[in-house]
Amino acid sequence: MTFTTTLGSRFDPASNNFDAIRLAAALLVAYCHAYSLAGGPVDPVSTLGALGYGGTLAVAVFFVLSGFLIARSAERSALSSYLAARALRILPALALATVFEAFVLGPFFVDASVAWYLQNVAPGHLWNVLVFGEDPYIAGVFAHNPVPYVNGALWSLPIEALLYLLLPFLLIAASGRRWVVLVLWLACVVAERVAVVQGLADDSPGALLFNQVRVYPALQMASYYLAGVVMWLFRDRVPFDRGIAWSCALLLFAVRGGVAAPLVLKLCLPYLVLYVGMAGTFGTRLKSRIGDWSYGVYVFHFPVLGAVVALGHQALPGQAVFLYAIPVVLGLAAFSWHAVEAPALRVRQRLRRATRDPVTTRA
């Protein structure tokens, strides 16, 4: 069978569904976290899908898209421009969320003197802006919630930042030898399975990679990230085909809840995400109307959900927590985009022009 359309020929950086997919994934993470923060049962999405925790699958979608798009950026940009672009994408909104947690929510919800808190606790939380020292706690804040984290969603940022730093060197090492990245992806998938067998998927202190980041989720997300990188490198050989997409979807449905599900996810989810991402233009049209709220939703949803749980005295079910929180989350995400993220992206574009790098799509 001959395929005339490939991912490479189909991909249009200026017209796709990627921003809509990211926003949907961020909202799914928020929905799933609403149930866990409320201390209730597992969210309906995770139960229905039977392919694992819905929030983890949503984060996997982020990593697939990130691997695909950041590989493109790394290939087309000077290293200094690439690193500046990545910092400008992650840090401004993270800084805004960190200040919001430390100096807006913290004083309101802390179980201590506000003056003592502002002097002794809040400044220390600002170290979260450095990404690799992410700490989900603020002492005394949300201490009586079923999950006493202020922002437990940020565990993925150190993993993604580390992959950003390693990717240019990986592409240099694999120059002319794309199979090297394919082998590394397979090795990562195998290592993840070994980690499960060795018990590193548990929350044991010995399973930490670095502060608050465990080995297993790092391997898990790295495997999805590398899948995206592989898809980019082999984009002119991977067919863009509706039949393959439906086959992937049916295969995932067939193995749900089974022992083969983790492996099938590694093979099928990346293709499905990229196929849907290139199958239309809704994402581009959505971004042109409201901006890109996905990152803002991701970094702000957890503290807002925690505030709703605290105000409800743990009496609210998960779905109510989500419904009360989401208007505030969307408002903060919109503010973050227009006040912080979009201006940072304009700085990024000026840097690219200054270094004569081609302007790539948001990734």
C-alpha cells in the first residue's frame, strides 16, 4: 500500500489543532485533579478509559506534542536562541503562578500569623521559579485538605525542562543517524517497564530522580516525549492516514485495562495525537480568538482547586470542585496569556529575528 500523504507533508505550523488539543488536555488534568483533591473516588474519565489515570494520559499528550514541535525548533534554531525561547515559554507564567500561590493564596489560607508567614515562609516558595527545585508544599497552607499540596501539578515541568536541555545534544549526536533516537525511545520504553517491575513506580524515597520528581514518571514522560521526537525525525516516512488512526483507536479500546495497554499506548497514542493535531484548523482559529490558555490552565488549576476544597471544608464532591474552580482558572489563564505569556513570546520572536532564526510555531 502506498501512502501519498505523510506527517511531514501534512504538517502546517500555521494551521493545525495543536493549541486546542493542549487546552483540552489541560482541562482534563484539572478535572481529574478536582476529584483527587476533594478526597473522593477516582474521576469518571479514568474509570471509563481503563487505560490509566486520565490526568497522566493528558500530560502524556503534552509531552508527545512537545517532543514533535520542540524537535523542529531545535533543528531550526541556534542553541542560544533555542534555550532563550524555552525559558521564555516556561518561566514567565510559572513566576506569575508562584507569586500568586505565595502572596495571594498563602496569606489567606495559612494556619499561622500572616506577618510571620510573609516573613518566614512565602519568600522561600519563590525558589519554585527555578523549575528544578519544584516543591508542591507551602508550610501551613491547605494543611487540612485531603491533599495538602499547593501545586502538585508542576512535577512535570522539571522533567520537560531537562528534556529541553538534552534534546539539542541528542539531535547533534544523532545527526544523519535518526535510528539512534528510535533506539533510545525503545530503550526508554523498556526502562519504564523495568522500573515498574523493580517497584520504582511506588512513592518510595529511593525512587526520586531529583527534588519531588520520581524516576518512574520521568521515564514514562520521556518515552512519550521521545515518541514525538521520533515522529518528527521520521515525519516524511510516517503516513498520515485515517485508517491507521482508527486502527490505533480501536486497538487502544481493545486492550484497555489489560497487561498490554501500557505498551500499546506508547505505540498508538503519539500517532493519534499528531493525526488529530493535523486533521483540522480549529486550534489555530481558537488561538486567534482567545489566545493560548493551555499553559495558564495547567499552572493555575491546582492551587485554585485547593482553595475551593479549603473553602468548602472538604464537603464538596469532585465535580462541584471543578465547576466552582474552572471559571477562576480560565480567568487566570487568560490574564496570564495576555499579560505575561504573549509579551514573552514577542520577545522570543525578536530574539529569533536578531539571530536570523526562522520563527516557528508555539511549542
